[in-house]
Amino acid sequence: MPNETDLERYVHSDGRDDLVKQVRAKIDELGIRYVYYQFISVTGRIVGKGIPADHWERTAERGFQLVYGATANLFVDRHGDYIGYGPEAMELVGIPDPETFCQLPWDKRVARVFCVCFRNREERENPGAFLDSDCRGNLKRAHAEFQGKHQLDFRIGTEPEMMWLKRGEDGKPDGGFSKPYCYHIDQFESLRPVFMQVIDYCHAMGLDMIQGDHEDAPGQLELNWTFDDVVRNADRLSTYRQICAQVARENNLIACFMSKPFMGVSASGCHHNISLWRGGEQQMNRLHQDPLPGMDDVFTYRGGGENTFMPDTDDVQRPGKIGLQAVGGIVKHLGALTAIGCSTVNSYRRLWDTGFWAPVFADWGYQNRTTGLRISAPGRFEYRAVDSMVNPYLMGAALLNAFDDGISNDIDPGEPENRNIYQAMEEGKEVKKLPMSLGDALNRLAEDEVIKSSMPGDMYKIFHWYKNDEWEKFMATVTDWDVETYLDCLP
């Protein structure tokens, strides 16, 4: 119908009624009694509501309501104002995506489903329109638009480093669980009860775990799963964080996704391995689950097709034309992208603590970890200026805009740098540095219309408001360092 709102078109989209019925069958089969309806705030926090499963059909059609400010965590700024939306604002409508329905393995009476958010049906302006501060819904639309324009799919695999910290008697962190020995199997073994429980829960929620290791900070692990479509991978990263938080509760530990809780050892990054593909097909992996504890799509990955980042010459270290254009777009916009990939004050401790392989220069190379972007293998780029606090939905949309700029305008990234970047600079190469504080990164983002436009409407306003307030609060705080440095400096 021509006068349908975005919300109505979404609810009435082809095939959705059948998916809603499939979820009801899954609820009955698994004995689900309660459902978490989840969406993602601008900082990557998982928010939403819980509703008894008896009300699935009505909620699937009508949705649930929650204050607009939930997209900004319902936080207030340093002046006492609610970020984004005040108490006078109306309530959003969250509509579940049935294909994301999955049972929680730690309490099989409960399931979760991801949602897309809309403006209220009774708004005087744009009633029922997509809520532009909904970063997950925005990524879904951005990827569909990119696919339509370029006939390319964005696939991504993330490397989510995080730290398992001991919980002190006061409930606060009391150091890392293990010693900071990189790739040390004995330290990895010390956390085996934890990571095996994580892996069991991951398999039950559709994450095809492929490898893991102990990294070089106390209690620091990295567990990886198979790469996939950018939206599904973002959902899986959010799910992984929920799983780690639950396992930490069950083991009296703290699952720490803060990038840099300790100086003098590596921080936690979240490298994004990226590629653009033509074609391919959906491939299901049940992960030995019978009956399947969720909808088929939760256990589905996109595979096959043509990887356009693969070399198209005899030089195996040089990506093909589309790959070079994509690199060109990323290198051009690295400053603004850093505000999204390194989105906290603490993120920049990672960049300042030198000697731990964190990227600080806007360049690219083959297997070169001193640059912000490296070709980690033929057909795959590792975007490195991103850490464990990243909102993967914002990052995915921003990278799509960088790709689009690079491809549409045939941006030349220049020659790859295969020297250590510090050596190259000593030999006279001029290299731009990434922003080295959250404030600088936010300024770079404000000046970059291409990356800003990946956060349409209210989203950029809210992101800037939230993060600029975070920066101002930090700048307005007296720390222990201030006292230790300046207390006795005069007379």
C-alpha cells in the first residue's frame, strides 16, 4: 500500500508471517517462557525489554515501546541534560526480527531476539518511520543500499580480545586471572574452564568458533568465529559479549571489554578482517545442535562467491582493483574512522603505550602491523584502528561509506608500505598520524562528511553529544596523576 509507514512495510514484508509462525513453533518445541527483545544503543550496549513468550505474536506485529533515550543509554551529560532525547520525547517502537530468535543456553526457559526500532505511530512528523538513532537498523539499511549500488556483499570477521579479571572482595577488579604470556598454552589452560564454557554457549547460539589463544596481557584471551555478512557478524559480536558476561557471573570473574585496564602490557583490540564479495550462498551449520535451539538464520553463514579483494595480477601481495579502491577509501578517512573504532577516552591509552603493536599511522602494507591497515592474507584486509569497546554496527556502516567513496571515486591508496613505519619515517617518508585523543578524533569526524553520513539524522548528533560529553567529563576531572605530579611542584 502506498501510504504504509516504514513500520507497516517492515511488519508486512514478504515471508515475515511465516517466520513469526516458525518462532511460535520453536517456542513450543523448546519450552520458551520469556523473551528478551534487544536492540543496540549508540555506544554498543544491549538494551531492550523482556516479555513473556505467550505474547510473541502480538509483539511481533505491534512491537514494544521504550523511551527514545534508550538509544543513548538514558544517560545525562555533565550539565544534567538527557543525551539525545529528553523526558518529553515520545517512545520508540521495537519490532523483532524473527530470524534472530535463539534460546539462551544458560537458562533454556529464556530466548532472545534482535529488533529494529521505529518512530512512534502517533508522532506528528514521520510517524512509524525508521528511527535513525537505531544503529542496528541503520546498518541493515546501509548494507542493503551498498549491495544495490555495487552488487557487492560486505563480509567481516572480528577478533575480539578481552580480559578475564579476578573479582576482589569489594566486587572490583583484582588483577588479571592469568599471567601476561602471549600464546602460552599453560596460561591458556588456566582459563580452560572459562573458555570452554564460553565456546559451549557460543555453539548453542550459532557462533562457529574456529580458534583461540592467550594474548600478552593478564587474563587476556581472543576467541574467534567464522566470518560472515556484516550484520550477522555484528549480532554475533554482541551475543559473544553477553555470553562472556554470563560466564563471568557464573565463575565470580569480571569479563572486561575495556581496552586498556593495565599499562605496560597490550590493550584489547578488535581487529576487523574485511572483504567484499560477489555472489555466494547461504550455508547452514547446525553446530551439532538437535533440536536447533534457534531459527535457521542464527546458524547460517554466507559462503562462496568471488572475493573481489583477491589479487588480479601475479603480485600476490597486491589486492585487485576493488580492493585497492577500498583501501584508498579507508586510508583517506582513517582519522574520522578512528573516532568510531577507538570510541572512548581509554582507547587512546592503547595508542600511547608504545611498543605493543597498536597502530598509530594512517598507512597500509602487506603483513605490516605498524600500519593502520594491513593485508593479513590474500583477499583479506585487517583494519587495526579499532578496539574492544567498538560498536560494530557503527563501525560496519562507517566502513561501508569509506568503501563506497573509494570505489565510486577510484581513490588510489598509494604504494603499500612494507618497511617498519618508524624506519620509513626515519628515511624521509611523510605519514599522517591517527588522532591521539578522543577529542582530536571527534574533531576529525566532525570534518568528514562521508563518515558522518554513515550516522544519519539524530544518530550523529547523539554520538557526538555522548562522546564529546565523555571527553569533557574526563578533561574536567582531577585524577591521581594530577595530584602525584603537581602537589609538591611548588614552591
